[in-house]
Amino acid sequence: MDQGDGTPSGLRPILSALPLLAAVADTGGVSAAADELGVPQSTVSRGIARLERELGCTLLERDGRGIRLTPDGQHFATTTHRALDLITEAITQLRTDATRRADTVSVVFQNSLGRSVIPALVKALVTDRPGTHVNLRQGGRAFCLTEFTDGAADLVLVSPPLPPAENVTTVSLYTEHLVLAVPRTHRLAQRPSIRLPDLEGEPTLALSPAYGLRSITDTLLQNAGVRVTYAFEGEDVLTVRGLVAAGLGVAIVPPLGSTPDLTEIPIDDPDATRELAASWNPTKAQRPALTALIDLVRTDLSWLPT
């Protein structure tokens, strides 16, 4: 018969007495076992007697003024030690796993953030909370949202921000002005700024539609009435910039600085910006590592690269 807690009725009194038998085997006496366990001697004596009744055999016998284990007692004590060792190992593993989970946080982010934003965030987190493990995943905006929605990531950093949703908290980290990247030898390279209608007919490069920057670029050009056919669609901002530097077209990108082969031109449009935001599920924010990460993105943005 089951006790209601998954333990068979005949097994429960046996299990509760196993530490008593192990202590007697280790110390060589009932009194010494009681001292080791911090219980009255009568508790050990009654527990061993109850165990003998449940097992139907004698475990201890008199030996002069003391006691000793019978052959059955020695055999069962050896098995008991193995069982208790396994339980101890299982408990230790559970506690280790719980500590690891408490010290681990997973972040998914768009590729363009991997150059400076993510390294700065991870450095701030592990400085603030040494021993924290950070699992990083990166990809396009669609990939990031799927990872977060499926629960594979604790925190997601994307642009544009997530739309309002139940059990999702979102904070804006910063808004940056986008620039037009052109080859150094391009006809527009000397302009102090550029209007989007000036891009009509220009070979244009962009990220693929799965990326947040692509949706921003499409909206900007559409609102400006500019019709373009993308000459190339990439998976990474640095790749797109490299193709621009090679003279294969122009691209609307986040500012990373001009290079010997590429010039960044400010875009004369107030909407030519992208907002980076962090989102998380507040109902799952009880782990210490995640709490520390959320504190960084919600209350202390001094870690953001300038």
C-alpha cells in the first residue's frame, strides 16, 4: 500500500532507520551512534529494533558488554552505505545544478550589437557579480524574438523594440542616428549630410528582411518616396559595410566610423534612427544572475559604450 507520498508502506520505516544502522556500523556501538547523530540512545535502539522487525532478521548481537553486527547486519549495512552515498551524490548534484542555474543567464541579441554593446554589458555583469555565467545567442531580429518567446533566452536585445505584450517588460537603452555608408570615391562622399530622395537610382545594399535594420531601412525609403532595388542582402552589418567599401553600393547602417575606403554621411531625416531595447519576462526574474542583469539594463546604463 502507498503512503500517499509515493513511498510503499513497508518501505518507509526501513528508509527512516537506515542512517541509524549506518551510524552503528561506523561507530561500533549504539551509544556512539547516538552521539554522532545527536539523538537519544533510545532513539537508535528503537530504530534498529523496528528495522529488524521490518526485515525479519537480527542485525545486532551482544558481544560481551558491547554489540556487533551479525552477518546479515554487516551485509545490509554495506548496502545501506552504498544507498546513502548515492543519495548524498544526488543531493549534491541537485544543489550544484540549482546554484549553476542561479548563476547563469541567457541573452539573445541582434548581430550588430556583438561588436561593442554585448561585450560591454557582459563585462559590467561579471564585474558586478563575479562567477556569473552568460550564455549568448545572436542572429536576426526574427531569430531573437523566437528564442525569447520560446523561453530559450532570459533577455532579448533588439531594434525596433518588442511591441507591448503580457508578461513582457521592455526598457529602451538608447536611440542612435543612422548614417549612409558610401565608398570614399562615391559622388556623394563629400556631402556634409544626405537627403534620402538623393538615393533614387543608387545601387543599395541592406540586411535581409529577417533583420530589424532592414525593416527600418524599408520604412525610411518608402516614406521618402525612394524606390530602390537592393543589389545585395547580407546577414551582417560589417559584411554590408565591406561591400560598400568595395564600391558595390551604398547602405543605411549604424555609425561605426569612417574607414580609408568608406565614408559615413549623416542622414537629414529625423526618423533615420534606431532604438535599441531590452525585454524580459518579469515572472521569471527571480534568479540572482538574471536580477543583476535586469538591474543593469533598467537602472544603470553607465556600461553602454559611448
